[in-house]
Amino acid sequence: MYLQLVNKETEPSNTLLRQQLDTKLGRKNEDKMTLLKYMTTVFPRTKFKGKTRKPQSLKPYNQLATLLQQFNKETKRSIDFKDVNIEFYSAFIDFLRYNSNDSNGFTENTIGKHIGSLKAVLRLSHADNHHTNNFYQDPRFVAPTEEVHNIYLTDEEIDLLYNTDLSEEPNLAQTRDIFIIGCYTGLRYSDLHQIRTENITNGYLKLTTTKTENDVVIPLNPLVLTIQKKYGGQFPAPFKNPVMNRHLKEIGKLAGLNDRVIFKKTIKGEKATQTFKKYQLICTHTARRSFASNMFKLGVPTLSIMAITGHRTEKAFLKYIKLSAEEHAKIMHQIMLENYKLRIAK
């Protein structure tokens, strides 16, 4: 058994040798580490980049564990480490597309998120010698993905929100003000909770972000400082995320953000076209996309924007830029005109 593991280029740990011996002798091992057991008992205690995993970061893995249990119940398939192969992969993908409890079916990106989480679990458990299955390295074991269509609000649309009369709706007004702070700081919803007066020095906001623990310095838009004065020098406290998302759709409707938005995405394996009014798509994260997109339109260097948003790669950052083809064309046209004027002046 030792030589078999060595020949497979697998580190012959005590755990693996014991598992191999139990299998050979037909013994049941009550302490055997299974995929689900690893996900629920061991994985939460593992570290990511040397740091303890936060409860928020474990949510996708908890969701995956629940889905695997449903998959097992509905298909009667075994879901241990050794069972993860191309047939398992295909069956699980089909389950997520067609048979999951989500009545609308999971989108390709949601499916890809779950497959990515599964690969991460298999990779780490394999590295820790809990199993010998390296199918997660197979080029066929890919996480499905498709382009994400999200909206952003232009500066003009943000002004519309700000100037909408909400004097009779104080909760909506507070949500609107928090959202606008997000539009001009690029902060995540989780970081809007921690803005304090002491974080501001000479018109700059300085804080450490919750998700990535990055130290950011953000020049404050005059409108943000106006909102701060409105609240007696403090900053309004955000409502719970679902409440704010509901408020934002109401505010967008009152502000007249009725432009038609058409999106295409894959649901249950079929391409579907969905039409919305713009206000129906506004959520707390729209503020962050609006910041990135509007700063990009102004010509702020990508690296300077990334220093605030905390994106580590330009590829990840560019997914936040939600300009239309027409907007990109206008930017290019303006640059061409300016360049032409310079050449004529010479």
C-alpha cells in the first residue's frame, strides 16, 4: 500500500495509509473523513492567505454543502471524495441547472460559483492528504461563466436621486443619502457602516476595509460633505441590506429612472431575454459600480481608482465598468477631437 501511494506520487500520510488498510480489510471506519464532513468540520477552520476565514466568506461553502446534500437526496448519488469524476461533475451541473430548489433555475455564473467552491474544497483537502482524487485538476472540470450585466448610475441620475423630494419619507431619504455616499466613495455596503467623523482629515476619508483589510484614502466629493452636515456632522447609519435594496427601487421609481434595460442570460440551459425599468435593478452594490464607472469616464487613471475600490487586478476591476458601447464611443470621439485640435494648432 505504501508503494502504491508513492507510485501515484501521493504523500503516504498516516491518514491515507489507515484508510487504505481499512478498505483492504473491509473495516468500517466511523471516523472516516468524507467530503461533507470535511466541508462542515475541517474546512471552516482552515486559513486563507494565512488568515482565519470569516463567517461571511464561508457562506458560499455552506450553500454548497446544502446543495450537495440535496443532490444526494434527489439523485441517490454518493458524494464522497472518490466519487467526484466527470460523470459526477456533469450530473451536478445538470442538477444545479434544472433540478435545484430555485424555481427560476440557477444562472451560469451562480453555477460557476458553486463549482469554483467545490474545486477549492477538493484542492485544499487533497493538499491536506484527506483523499487522493485529483480530478479537480482535470481541464474538463471548469466553472461555467457568462458576462454579467449590471447597471450603474450616471452623475446626472445620481443628481436626480439627490433632488427627489423625500421629505415625507425619512427612511427613504436616509437610504438615498447613504447610497449617494457609496456612489462617491466606492465603498462596499459593509464599509458604509464604519464611516465616522474621526475617519476624515482635510477632506479625505481614511479607513481599513472590512472585506479585504485594505487601507484606503478617498477624496470626498462636496456632496458627501453636504450630507454629513445634514446629519449634524455625522454619517447616516445604513439599514439592513434587503431593506435598503427595497428602498432604492422605490426611490428610483420616484426619481423617474424608467429607462428600459434589456439583459440576456442563461437560465436552465436556455438563453433568456429579460426587460426591466432601470429603477428595478438598483441595489446597494450599484453605488460601487457607479463610482468606478463615473471615475473611469472622467479619465481618472485605472490604478488610482483601483487603489480605492481595492481590486487587485485590472481584469477584476474592469468588470465593474458598466459603460455602454455608445458611451465608450463618445469617450473615444472626444479624445480624437482633442487630439485633432492639437495637431491643427501645431
